[in-house]
Amino acid sequence: MLFSICCGAVIGIGCGVISGLVPGIHANTMAGVLLSLQALLLAWFDPVVIASAMFAALVTHTFIDCVPGTFLGIPDADTSLAVLPAHSLCLEGRGEEAVRISALGSAAGVALSLPLALAFVLVLPALQPGIDWGIGLIILAVAGYLIVVSESPEWALAVFGVSGALGLFSLRYSFLAWQVGGESGVLMPLLSGLFGIAVLLRASHGVMPAQHFAGIDLLPGAVRRGSVLGSIAGALVGWLPGLSNATANALLTSVIGYDTNPREYILATSAANTVNAFLGLAALYAISRTRNGVMVALAAAEEVPPATARPRPPFCLPGRWPRSGPTS
């Protein structure tokens, strides 16, 4: 199984690099592609390879997605707020510093995810019934808090309403889209238009200043504070359904100003994104609930049509491959 996990990790890292560098493509998209091709992939690979590839792509994406946001100003749904300070540093010629800070935050998130995941597994099953009862009120409270503390509550409320209407329209009329990756395939052109193409066209007329790296200008205390706050925010949205990395980033804005402490904010948001990726897997294991698209794909990965006769994959360990067809 170790070889299968390593093989899947290599594939997932490649997929995560692609999704992180290409605007509009998320790790959820890669997981959907792998899921749609599982009948073909299982002819050659162990199911563990596919599952490992999906999770590795998700984690790798959290390390890489800061690059287009920093140097091109192109965000995705999870890093839209973090792009503001990162791209500002790039315009000052310190883009490499922003990328290194983001990587440092993701690394801190990996380290803090291990004890948080253990806490999830031990505590989450007992608390989940109460959360299920009041999750609607919790989401409304979080949304109301973000609107009230924003710089312009009126505009925030208007954007909140328009985005809700757009999401409702996109999912209700998803039959108008070409379903390449299943029902979630409608999200790729939607996110590409919102976060990719528009900013690409705007950035094509800009000139990037010369970049130089003179070290990371961040005190150890700020590193610890940003790592802890980001991990708490990532754990919160990884636990509660209906909240995403973008919600964690918005919550961090009210605690760490992205204009006053841009470096600490970049570190905190990166830690939150990575922690959310790990704790999504912990939530799936503890309560069998999915918190992001990759976990949905992981939960559905074993649902393979039994009528497909497949040869034994070369990367499957003995005794791990289920038989296809009738057994005697």
C-alpha cells in the first residue's frame, strides 16, 4: 500500500501544480476529472492510488495557488482576499517574499493539522448533532458578521445577494452547461470568468517591476500568531458545512488587517487553506461528511460499475483488488 500511496502522491502533486498555476482551475476540478476517469484508471492502478492523488492535489494546490495571485493578481475563490497584499508586494518588487511567506504558512498549517485532526476524530462525532440543528443560524451569523465589519456594509450586502442569486441560478440551471466533469462542471467556467479571464485581460497591459529577494520581513511572534489564527479559522470552516476557505480569509481580515499587516495576513490565510484541506479528510473519516469537492470525489471513488471487466492493475498489491463479475 505504501507504494500505491507514493505513486498517487506523485500524480496528485502534478495535478495540484497545474490547478494551482492555471487560473480558474481548482483541485476540485482535478478530483472530478480523476473521478470521471476512474473506470479507466482502475484498469491499471489500485484505488488507493486514485484516492492519494486526489488528496495530494488538494494539499499541493494550497501551496501553489499563491503564485498566480502574487505575480498576475489573479485570485481563485479561496485566495481572493490574500491576493491584495501579495500582489501589492509584487508591485514593490517583493513577490518572491510573498510566495515564501505563503509557503511558510502552508507548512505551519500542515504541522498544526495533525493535532487538530486528532481532536476532530475524537470530539466531532459527539458535537455534530448539535451543529446539524443550528447550522443555518451559524451560517447567517457568520455572513452577518462579515457584512457588518466590512468597509462598506451596503456594498457587502449587495454583493452577498448577487452572489447568492448567481449560485442559485448556476446550480438550478446547470443543464445549460456542458457537463464535462459531472454536475460540478458548471463551476469551472463560472470561476474562470469571475476570477481568471477578467483579471488576465487587465493584467496583460501592466508591467511587472524587477523582483528582488532580501529575506522575509516577518517577526517570529507574527509567524506564531498568524499560524495559530489561520489554523483556527481553517479548522472552523473545515468543521462547519457551508463555509469555505474564502470565509476563513474574510474572518481573518477582521483580526489581521491585510493593509496594516500584509505579510502576517498572507501567512495566516495560507495556513487556513492548508488546515482546511487536512481537516476535510478528518471530518470525512470521523462523521462521514464531505466538506469540499475533493472529499465528495473521495467518498464516491469506490462506486465503480461492477459490469466493467478489468484486468488486474500492475500497481495493485496482492489481495487488495476486488473481483469483477460473478464469483463461485
